[in-house]
Amino acid sequence: MLNSHLCSIFEYLEAKLLQIFKTFTDLREQLDSGQGSVGFVPTMGALHEGHVSLVRRAAAENTRVVVSIFVNPTQFNDPADLEKYPRNLEQDLQILESLGSQLFVVCPAVSELYGDRLESKIYDLAHLSEVMEGAMRPGHYQGVATVVEKLLKEVRPDQAYFGEKDFQQFKVIERLVALESIDVRLVQCPIAREHHGLARSSRNELLSPQARRDAGVIYAVLQQIKKDYQAGDYSYPFLKSKGIRELSKIPNSRVEYFILADEESLEEIESLGDSTKVRAFVAVQLEKIRLIDTLNYQE
Ligand code: AMP
């Protein structure tokens, strides 16, 4: 008797761990009726350890945590990429529930965020939209900035959590927050990796098992070139072409870029003494799936 009573209390508590909202209107009502700092983790779902690390950090640093799951159409410059982007809401909710923290999860409809105008606002992102991901994916960062502005204005968090993996995106969001005077603290969290070093990504699920294993080379190359960089014996053009050559050895790969850039400006360096805050950035297509990664070369 006591046992079944305890069981039902446990089920009740567990059921209350996740509160799922289909609209921001409902979420706002909930947030407005409570107190304490709000941490926010925006995601596009197909959750993995990378997302989980952000949620854990947000839960450790805030009274309340909001996780959004929304595949944002305006940031996909390639309709086929949007079409095949992995979606698995049921599994996402199970993952979030297993974290054991009280979470508010919001899964809005496209129409709530965009009405009948499914288009990006145009921001002055300066060179951020012209280099690396900005150059390879025209319009991508305008779409990211558009949705992040909408999300931040709906959730009004004290702190919002993003991954270092999308380092350029973080710079775009910093700029967005300054441009639009949004009152939020942005927190950048380290990259979660698979056991062989591949940066975790929802897109990894789309790779064949062999390609997923092969993709561990990306991180190995980032580390190898870092050693060469820190030894200081080689020119930048040599390091760059070595990086590209090594990445090209991955079967079925196409290297989009491998560059060293200044962390603040994201301008590519020309020679080794150009910056004291150098970071490597890489984008590789593997079986037509785009994978990106980055590594700080200073620390
Ligand atoms: P996404 O669902 O891909 O839009 O990612 C949502 C958030 O999770 C973004 O802030 C990403 O930078 C972050 N994220 C994605 N992959 C990782 C990872 N491997 N490690 C840490 N954060 C990540």
C-alpha cells in the first residue's frame, strides 16, 4: 500500500519535471506567475549530449530553465537540408525528462513566430555574414538572428546558453543583442564530443556508421595543426594547406574551409604573429552532410 502510494507520488513528481508548452502565450503566463532567474536554451531538437550540457549548466545557474525546440526554416539556405533535418520530439522529451530538473519546454508552431511572413529580418551583421558559414550559407545568419531575436523577446531570459561549436553564430548573437539592445547575458558552453572526438551534432545521425567513425579525423586534424601552430616552426600558408590536405583524406569528404582567424574579428590571419587570440575553424562535407568544428589555438 505504502509502496504504491510512494510510486504514485514519484510518478506525479516526475510528470511535473517537464512542463510542455505549445505556445509562447502559455509559457509567458507560467513564467509571469513565478519568480527567480530564467535560463534559456534554444535548440532545433534532435537533442544530444551537447544540448544536454547546455541544459545542465542553465539548470545549475538559474531558478527556472526554458528549452525551446524549433526547427527554424529561415536559417536553412538549402530546402533539402531543412527537409532532412532530424526531428524526434518524443525522444527529445525523454532525454530532457531524464535530466531530473524541472524544465519548461516550448515547441512553438512556425506560424506563432512568423505569422504569414516566413522571412528573415535584415540586420547589419557586417563581416560576420560574409566569412566562413556566412559565405558558405547565404542568408543563414540573418535567419538565425531573426529567430533568436523573436525567441529572446518571447522568453525574456536573464541568461541564454549557446555552444562554442557554433562560435561564429555566438558572435552573430552577441552583435544582435547589442544592435537590438536586448537585456540578456549570453553564456558560451564548451563543445561536447563523441568518444573519438567528433563534435556532437544533430546532423551526425545522418552519417553512415563508417563516415561517423571517419569524421573523428576532423578533431584530430584540428589538434595536430594546433601543435604545429604552437611549435611556431611553420608559416600560416603551410599550416592551412596541411590542414586541408589531411581533411581531404577522409573518404567521401569535401573540405569547405579550414582557416585560422582572430577570435574577436573572425578575420583570417595572414601570418602567425597576426593575432594573440587565434582559433581554427573548419567545415567539411561528409556524404553531403555539413560538419563544422572549431578549436582555440591560444590555450
Ligand atoms: P542546434 O539545435 O544545433 O541549433 O543547437 C542548439 C544549441 O546547442 C546551440 O547553441 C549550439 O551551439 C549548441 N550545441 C550544438 N552542438 C553542441 C555541442 N557538440 N556541444 C555544445 N553545444 C552544442
